Amino acid sequence: MKTICATVLAMAAVTSAHAETTAAERTAAYLKKIAAEDRAEAPGKPPLNSVIAVSPVALDQARARDAERKAGKAVSPVHGWAVLLKDNIDSTELPTTAGSLALKDNMTGRDAPLVANLRKAGVVILGKANLSEWANFRSTSSLSGWSAVGGLTRNARDRLRNACGSSAGSGAAVAAGFADAAVGTETNGSIICPAAVEGLVGFKPTVGLVSRTHVVPISSSQDTAGPMTRTVADAAALLDAMAGSDPADPATAEADAKKTDFAATLDKASLKGARIGVARYAAGFHPETDAVFEKALTTLKAQGAILIDVKDFPRRREISPLENRVLCVEFKAGVAAYLASTDPAKVKPRNLADLIAFNKAHAKEEMPLFAQELFEICDRAKGLDDPDYLKAKADAHRIAGPEGIDALLKQNDVAVLVAPTMAPAYLIDPVLRGGYVGGGIGGPPAVAGYPHLTVPMGEIKGLPVGLSIVGTAWDDARVLSLGYAFEQARK
């Protein structure tokens, strides 16, 4: 009975927000709102710039979904949802630009498998969301949320503040009420950061749960797509629709066996008796955020959670240098493979060296704010068979995962780790780029490929901050359920 009740409640939470209107009505309203508000500006209110393009067939899709529902053929809880895709994910009706003018004509005519899965579930592809160009992997001094194609995405809660990256547009658009949900991608922080600063739920699933085929890559070790939504129930439902094995992506070999009905397994009583590790090593970077975190811990405890302080993560500072080596090698190889799959008549660059040359030739448009030193460093990287790369990859994963997160979970006999995600959004400063406050728990699960959820835990002077929940590989359902229980308790 408990399981049935939990399932019914979770499914009701997923569908209630969308039940009062038709897909066509919602899609039309979103398109109108995007057209009126996304690029609009007023004194003291610069444009949001969260959407790069809207689908010319979005309304046709929505009307078809309504006809299916009327005929009793709604196939999933997300049937008829209007969803934005980060513009590094291929879809048939729109170009995939990764924010770069080099790809502005990249009409691939194909759906990424994750998009094909969404369509099978009845999702309406509303359009493409802006992003940090090349998913924030062109320069170490990049301005988060900026792309040459889409301009600078700003925070929907305060347009003078940063939307974080690289899924900046996905987060800002959902926060602005431009879509039912959005899909972001993450290599390290690119779903979690924008979701946290916009007051959203963001979920980075276990790497391999969602296909990466026909997604502009950074890292075959760390890349994954994930949902960015208003509630945990919505995130679970969208993940249900996206997840699945893909023969073209070896990392997803276990996805069909590992995935479950994530929305149905949400349980608002899941915190009762749950042993939770409080990652003290990932806090202490911002006093006001720490104060909100302590209130969140009180909520967890009130719901029956058993809290265990975890004071240190041994060797975690060794991870980043190893990760950087891995990302460079994998990006150089991965972007060349993606470019090779595009139409050379529409996309002239065929490899990273060509992209570097393109940016130099179009420096006024492509590099008005920051350079491309990461591209240049990575272009000197060796291949995927390089022994130094293979060792760095193995070491990074081991220190972050089995000897890191897994060891902490086992030593402290806890199911998950929690920490504040990050401080509130900082002011945009294209000159000094100051204001970012570090900290948080996100690096190790990104490198290990483990699930990471951020859920709103409160606000500081009107600016949202999130609670991070991290688990071990393939423990996505438990992470989501614990986050759901926290969210319901906060309400």
C-alpha cells in the first residue's frame, strides 16, 4: 500500500502542473512569452537572452500531442510538455550551434537519441536554449552564459547577475517561465550551477544513463545530459523519458538494466531512517549560504534522517589537474568526431585546429570578451591511446569515485552526501570577472560520473541557493527520492 500511494502521489505531482491547459495552449503561450520577453530590454533590465531559436513546428507538434491525448493515446506523464534543448543537442528541425558561429548553419537533420526518446514520450520540442559557447570549454576566463550566437544569458531572478554555465539558457528559460522544462548537459557543474542560482531542480544522472550520441562533446568520461525543472517530480519524469541504452554510445550499455520508473519511486517518507553524510569539507565558503544549509539540515533531521558529519575528502585536490588532462584529450578527439559527422557544405571546420583558425578569422564576433587558450592547449594534446592520458583518466576516476565518494559512504555508513551547492548568483562583471564564490561538492561526482541533484533549499536576500545530494553510481532513484522528500518537507 505504501508503494502504491507513493506512486500515485508522485505521478499526481508530475501531471498536476500541466493538466489545466492543452499542449497547444501552453506551447503558444510560451512562444508568445519568449518573443515578448527574452530579447526585450528596459532601463536597468537588460535582455535575458535565454533562447537561441524556437521550433517552427512546435505548435504542430503540440496539436498532434493534444489529438493523441484526446484519442486516449497519451504515452507518458510528460506527454505534451513543451521542452527546450540546450543548443549542443541535435534535433531535426533546428541547427545545433554550441553557441559558435562556426556551427550557425549546422542543420544536421537528425535527432540525438535522447531527443528521439523524448519525442516517443510525447514531448514537444519547443526550441534551443542558449549556452556558454562550446559548453564553457574555450577559455579559462570565459564569461559564463555568453555565446557568439546567442549573446549573454542573464539570471532570470536578477538580470544584473550571472546565470552560471554552461546550461545557462536552459536554467534561465525555465526560471523565466518560457517552457515546462529544459534539458541541459554537464561535464562538471553545467547543470547543477545554473539550476542552483535560478532556484530550480537540476539533476546530473549517472554517466551512461542518458545517451550522448549527436551531442556536441567535451568528455566521453564525464558528459551527460539531464533535466532542469521546477520540481523533483518533474525532473524524475523527464529523466524517465530521456534515459535508455544506445548502441552508438558504449557508456550506456547498462542503462536499460539500471533505469527504473524514477517518478514512481519518489517517496516523501524516504528520509525517515536514512543515514546522510553532511559534507562539511564542501561547506564554509559563504556564511549566509552556510546558515541556510543549517536550516536545511534541521529539515532533514525533522523528517527522520540520521545526519553524520563528514569532515574531509582525502586527496580531492589531486582530482582537478588530472581531470584537466583528460578533458583536453577527449575534447580534441570528440569534437573532431562530431564535426566529421556534419555536412561539410554547412560546417567548414573539420577539427579543433580548424575551429581555432575560424575564431581568429572572426575574432571581432567570436572573441570580443575572452580568448581561446583552452582550445589552443587542447590542440596540442595527444590521442586517446596516449599512456599519460589513460593513467590520468584511471587515477582521476579512482580518487573521485571508489577511493573518494564510495569510500566516504562506506566508512561513514551513509547512503548519500549533502552540501550547499554554491553561493547565490554573483554580479556580471565582464572586465574583472569577480564575485564568484567557490566551494560545493560537485567536482568529484562529475569526474566519477555519479549522480548529483540540486534542489532549492532557501534564499539569501531574494537569491536562491540549492542543496546538493550526491550518491554512488546508478543510485539515481535514491538520490531523487531523498531530494523529493526534502522538497516536500520544505513546502
